[in-house]
Amino acid sequence: MKIISSLYTLVMGLSLGAFMFSCDQQAANETDAEASEIQAEAHEGTHEAAREMHEATTEAEGEVNEFSAWVEQNSSRTETTTEAEWQELEGEYKRREAELDAKSSTWDDKTKQEWREVKSDWKRTEDKVQERLKNLGDVDVDVNVKKQ
């Protein structure tokens, strides 16, 4: 009877050990699956954030490039611009500059550098126009000339 009791204890012990081992493996598999799922979600979130950042950068570069073209186009016509036309151009520049300045804090370094260059180009244009308009103001025109 002692042998049966010992054998019974041994079988029960082995059964309990196998059961515990099986449960431990199942828990490990579930934990691995959950970890993989979390990693996939994190990767997806990172990918989405990178895509959004790329789109924002591309949009910012596009806006700066568009404004740069506007500055270049209007800078080339300032040689013949009247003072009234210049005031209108300057007002449009300041309006658009304010819009882009408000967005510039989110731009990457490359786009910010391009933006500084566009503003610098406009400043040079502005200086040329101011000098030209000042010189035009210094011209003394006699309008009381009689025709013969």
C-alpha cells in the first residue's frame, strides 16, 4: 500500500508539474503575442507620425517656394513700380510674411533657412526700391514749360 501511495504521489506531482509547465508556456506565448501587437502599434504610430511630419515639411517647402517665386517675380518689376504700386506690393508681402512666420516654428531647419533667404532677398529689393523712390523724389521737374 505504501508503494501505491508513493506512486500516486509521484503521478500527481508529475501531473501538477506538467500542468504548471503548460500554463507557463501558454502565458509566455500570450505575453509574446501582446508584446508583438504593442510593437506593431508603436511602429504604426511612429510611421504615421513620420508620414505626417513629411507631409508638413513638404507643405511648408511648397509654401516657401511659392512665396519665393512671388518675391522673385515682384522684385524683377520694381524698377518701374510707382510708389502706389510699391505700397500695394509691400502690403501684400507683409501679409503673406506674417502668415508664413506664424507657421515657421514647426518647420525643419532646411525650410527655415530657405525662409530666411527669401526674407533677405525681399529686404534687398525693398532697399533698392526705397533708394530709387528717394532719388525720384529728388528730381526737380519743371511743368510750366511753354510749347513752341
